[in-house]
Amino acid sequence: MKHLNWIISISRPRFWPYLAGPWAVGMVTASSSISDFKNTLFWIGMLFFLWPANFFLYGVNDYADGDTDKYNPKKQNYEHLYQTNQNRLLGILLGLLAILSIVFVSFFPTLESQIVFALWVFCSTFYSVQPLRFKAKLFIDSCSNVLYILPGVMVFLMFQPLANLSWPLVVAAWVWAMGMHLFSALPDIQSDRSAKVKTTAVWLGFKKATLLTAVYYSTAALLCGLYANTWLGLLAFLCYSVPTLYIYFTKNKESVFFLYKKFPFINLFSGAALFIYVIFKYNLLFS
């Protein structure tokens, strides 16, 4: 039971929708009918991006981040600090997941979707792992957060040609993911600075990093409003830009962690709104 609790907790259950949600949204944008959701591969992907993918992403992250996590109060109080005596179990499970991933991707119907999966593995690994360790490279740390939207692109390219992909909306999602990363790095500024890890948030400092986060969110909201729906763009601005601007102007650092803990709910609400919007826009329920 102790091992089971650790296996679940290391995968960050509150963050499970961060990968599974884009997979579901990508599927609905690629669908011509709600009956497309009967596809077995879609449901296998939902399961994969709920737990195995999150265990891989955060397990690798926790293993590689021992130098910074020991300084981070968030790891002591809100998340579990990784212990080196868990290395063997982590290695076994990651090995099994590697085999599972190879089998999973072998069923992908298009080369483009397989390439995107490979890119997801690459970003998920080298965000944390040396020698690349994107998290310690200015601006690349946030850019590599594209990994969170790749499941949506992946499943879209299983059912639609690359030419049908809306690049402005991909950019909007990517910039939103960059904002999510930079915001989540704000509470870690002191611990990363103590570990001499020069993230973008550390380099900019709290105030400038908060402002850049608001710029990222507002850019994503603008693109969403222009290329998807005005009301969705407004919703994105209210959910992400407004709270970040509040923190910027009030300089209230305590609000950062409070909002950080609310992001799973905000993202779930926003993703559900986008999912429902696509269903009704293309009349998928009755096609």
C-alpha cells in the first residue's frame, strides 16, 4: 500500500487532466461525428495520458531535481519530496512504461502522429535530465512546455492531415503553456536561486516574470479570440490574464501559490468549455 500511494502521488493526480485534456480536445477537433469517440485508440490514449504519461513526466522530473527540491518548501508541504531509496522502483516502472509506450505508438495510424509522440518523449525527458536540462535554460524552459499540448496535436494528426492543423491555434496553445510554466516557476524562484539554477523566472525576478506571464496569457487569449471564438478568448483572458495582472500590480506573492493550487480547476473548466464549444460549433452530436 505504501508503494501504491507513492506511485500515485508521484504522478500528481491533480495534474492528470493537463495531458489527458489536450488529448480529448485534439480528438474532438479532429472528429466529424461524436461516434468517432468509439475509437479504441482514443480511449487507450486517454488512459495513457491520465496516469502512465504523468508518472513518466513527473517521475523523471523528481529524480533529476534533487538539487533544487531540497530547498523548495513546496516539496515539503504541498508535494512529496523524492527519496533516493525509491530509485530502483522508479527504474523498474519507467522500464515497463517504455515498453508500453513502444507498443502504444506502434498502433498510431500516421507517421506524423508518431513523430509528435517522439517529440513529447524528448521534451518530457530533457526538460529535467542532463545534458540538455531545458528547465535551466533561459526561455527554453518555458518553450519546452509545449509538451503539454502535444497530446492534442498527436491525436489530431491520427485522424486529420497535417494541412488541416490550425497553426495560429497551435501557437495560442503553446504560448498559453509557456505562461503556465512561467507562472508555476514563480513560487520556485528562491529555491532555484539557492541551487544556482538560472530559470527564466530567476533571471527576470518576480515582478518582470509575472508581467511576462501576463503577456503570454494575453497573447494566447487574443489568438484564441481571433481564430476560434471571441467569447473563448475573453474567457481565457479572465481566467488567466486577470489574476496574473492582479498579482503583478499588487505584488502579492502569497497569491501566487494560492492561484497555483487553483490552476487544475481553472484548466479543467477552460478545457471543458473548449470541448463543449467544438461539439456544438460542428454539430457533432447530430452528425
